[in-house]
Amino acid sequence: MYEDTKRELQELGNGLYAWVQGDGSWGWSNSGLIAGEDDKVLMVDTLFTGRLTQDVLDAYRRAVPAANVIDVLVNTHSNGDHTYGNHLVKGARIIGSTACLEEMEERPASKVQEVIANPEAFGAYGQFFTETMGSRFDFSDIGHLPPNETFDGTMSLTIGGRTVELTELGPAHTRGDIVVHVPDARTVYTGDIVFHGGHPIIWAGPIGNWIAACEFILGLDVDTVVPGHGAVCGKGPVKDLRDYLVSVKTQATKAHEAGLDWAEAAWEVGYAEFDSWLDRERVVANVANVYKELTNGAVNPTREEIMAQMLRYRHGAECAHDGPCDCHAKKA
């Protein structure tokens, strides 16, 4: 099932590695390995399924024999494409933010298996998940193993004599996003605070927190950025992502001031400079999040409503309306 997608181990130097999957679209997330002295290793995130996680573990062990035992696993956030393989490193010290743990308990792996088994029962969410990920991944071997150690704010670790700094930057993509900074290697693993080559998606927000998170990463003394999705990069794509988020906030605010509802605004917000980025339907969720903030929660679309509009956007609908409307006449 996975052979058609390029998945490769990249050696970053200084005992650091990145496992990069495909183009970084829905579900194709990245992982990382940090090796220290005394055969100690830290893994950054597992993957969406047991098979995918076993493949990356095998690759790490070929490159670093000490990775036969993962001493520490850090989950950058709660999403399944970064956590559903945790059960394959059972026995490790698994670290995440408090909010990461809470979200994992709210949406354990079994929930996804329920959606796959009966997508119709989950409405637009079931349809969207099946269309974007259910057809790509085999979820029969996923598991629920949340962090056994949590923190809030910042945490410093010593792995085989080297310092690794964890910093919580959420709520942004999710409620508990963290980044993993390795100062002596001038490298940061960002989780889904950074999407490289694809539109980000705001499940938590507010958007200002995510902009601030980008600024934090840009302020780090690093040369190498391992994003949650997409190719390993430098700071350039982080700047691009920050600019995207600023643009979303600015344009959605203008649409709100013009009297458009949140779904209409998602079609009106222009992204000519981001046309080459993957998964453009995510703009719907991002605009909805800005509207929630602008209205102090008075406008707060459900995930079902957001997914329904994302499906319309993904399928090429010309406006946000299901039935007859005068949108096209207004644009003519």
C-alpha cells in the first residue's frame, strides 16, 4: 500500500536524522532521531500506522544500532499521524505537553477505526477522512499509547550528554504543539508548527499564536528545520508560512468587516502567491478560526461544518452555497 510513496532517511549530521515521507500531504508526516553518547537516543514522533512506524524504526536501527532501544519519544502534538505508532516503542519515556495528552485521550486511535469501519455514520467528517486518508493508509495496526510524562511551557533534557530543549508553542495547529530544539546541532524539529509546501490547518488557534510560533523558530540559532510535513529546509519556508498566516488573518478580517459569513469568506480570500502549495482546502478551516476569534466565539463552526465546506472547496465548488445563489451574478 505504501510502496508508491517515497519515504527516506536523511542524515542531518551531528548524530541527527530525519525520516521524510512523500510530499507531506494529508497523513504523510515526518519523524526524527537524535543520537547522543552512551547509546542514548531520542525519537521525535511516530507515524500514522504501525507498518509505517516499524519501517522508520528499522531505518533508524540500521543507521544507529543504539536505536534498537528508543530511550525517549517526544510527541510534538496529538494528531494520529504523529502518535498512532507509539505502541511500537512501549517502554520508552514518552513526553508530550499536557494538552497533547488531553487531546489524545479525547480522540484515541479507536475513534479512527470506527470512522473507517462506518464513514457514513460520521457525516462530512467520515467522507472527508475517507477521501483524504482512509484510502491511503491501513489503520488496522494503529494503537493508543499517550505520553507517560507531560510538561507545560518548557523542558530541558539531556540525551547522551547533549541538551535537547522542548518548548510549547500551542495552542496553534493543536492545543499542545511543541518544538524540539537541538542547540549543538543548530537544528529544530517543529512538528506541525511548520508545513513545508502545503497549506497549514488551524484546529486550535488563535492564528496569532501560530504567527508568534513562527517568529520563535525564526529567532532560534538554527540552520536546519525539520517540519512536520514536507522537505527538510532552512528558515525560508518558516518565513513563508508566517507570511501566509498573516495574509489569512488580514484578508479574513477584511471579509468579516465587509459582512461575509465565514464560509463565503473562505472563497473570497485570495492566495495567488500560494497556489503551488498542497491541500488548499485547508483555507476553509483557517478562515473559520479567524472568524471565531473576531466574534469572540459567536461564530464557531463545528468540525462537521468545516469538513463539509472543505469537501466543497476540494471538489472545485465555485462558492460556499449548496443551493441557488446570486454569487456568480455578483461576480459577473
